[in-house]
Amino acid sequence: MAKAFPAFEHRPGQVSMMQAVAQSLNEGRHSIVEAGTGIGKSIAYLLPSIFFALRNNTHIVVSTNTINLQEQLMNKDIPDLLQALGMIQSETPLDLRVAQLKGRHNYLCLRQWNSWRKSPGLPQEEIKFLVRTLVWLSSPSTGDRGEINLAGSEAILWNRICASEDNCTPQQCPYYKNGCFLYHARREAEKAHLIIVNHALLLSDLVKSKILPEYSHLIIDEAHHLEEAATEQLGYQIGQPDVLDDLNRISGRGGVLFLLENSLRRISIAPLRRKEIEQKVERLEERVQAAQSEVFRFFDILTYFVR
């Protein structure tokens, strides 16, 4: 280890934790470990996990508190550790398979994306966002939103093209087994020894199942955040931007009523019937505008009371 990590130093606490993790894996029992700052807990649980998973050809799920910590394990800690092990065991390279899996909303849905980009009359803001995603997808991609820096309203627009559970229809989707980013990520997880997830996904799997492959070994990093993650994941929250975005899908440019008006211009229909439909569309637009005003008013009042 010292050869691979110039700043490496022997830490008794790290060794003790490593031994505890190895013993728990080998004996199939639960352990709770409190690791102080500077112990080097990532190496302490990763090293025994790697050898156990390889020896037994099994899945070990590692759950972190945040996606950022997932990225750190995937892009730094595990590669550094494998490099160190490669220097130690140069004659027998480790064939370790590691996969990172996130919640479905982190992956772009090609069917939703293609459907949206073909919508007529999209506002400039949405066109710019679609162009950004087009440039992103022109290069090799996992479809993970972490690869594209979303800010402000773009994070709301992402909800229209992500792999939402409500809009996911695998049996009818032309991309499901040929291009679906979520499907590919889950298949990679099925083949992996180590599966790196976050607490939110871990809890979703416990509630809904069929997200993670079957596993018997779980390591929860930063377990003191698990209760908070459970409260957030198993609850429901909605904000002003979410409600306004839903209303814009009805009456905004590219919304349902906008598309209906365009369709009416292209079809032959009796004048009286056309006028009746146009009047109903107009009334719906007025109600949506009234609802938007009420949304602003409601959240202004709510903000006043929670200050």
C-alpha cells in the first residue's frame, strides 16, 4: 500500500475496522462500526469487500449518503485501491467488476426525449435545453444527469425527459433493450461484484424491490444519515416550480392545449363544433392562468408563515 500511496501511513484503527468487516463478511453477521475522522474507513471496508466478493463471486452493495460520495468511491477510492492491489499482485490481476447505480430519475429516457424534441412551438428556453442534451448525447454517455451540469430551471425541465416510473412502459418502448440507459445500468449492476448506491436508492429498493439484483451483503457508509434519508425518501415533497411546470405542460407553448389548437387548424370540422371546442380551450387556459396566480399566492403565504 505504501508503494501505491506515497502519503500512506499505518493506522491501527483502520486495521481494526478492516478486520471487523472481514470477520462480519466471512461469518455472515451484522456489525456496527464507529470510525473517527482520519481512520480511512473507505479502504477499511472496500479492501475486505473486494477479496470476499471475488472469492465468492457474489454481490456486495455499498450504500453512501450522497451521490457525490458515490462518485468519489467510483472515480477515486476504488481505482486507487485497485492500482495499489495491482502493484502488490501484479502476477494475478484482479478481475473486479464495479457498477454504480442511481435512482431512475437520474437517467435520461430516450423515448421521452425524442417525443419532447418533436413537439411544435417549443419556447426558446426549452429549445436551448434540448440542444444541450443533444450535444451531450452526441458523445459516449451513460445517460446519467451527473454528466451534464444542470442549473436553475434546467433541473425542472429534466423531469420531462428522465426515466420517470409513471411514464416507463418497457413492453412498448423501442429503446428498452437497445439504448435504454436505465436498463443498461441495471444490467451492469447484475454483473458486478461491488454495487455502489446511495441511501435513497437503497431505501427505494427495500420498498419497491426489483431495482437492485439479489444480494446478501450490505455495507452502509455514514449510517447515521440513514434515518434522515428514510424520512425524505419515503415521504413526498412538492415545490412551487414543480406545480408551475405541471401547469405549463397544459397551457404553455408546446403544452396540451397548444397542441390541441394546432391540431384543430389542420383538421376539417363543422364550424359550430370548432367554435365550441375553441371556447372550451379558452376557458381552460383562463383557469390555468388563474391557478398559476393562486400558486404564487399560496407559496407567498406559506413562506410568510414558515419564516
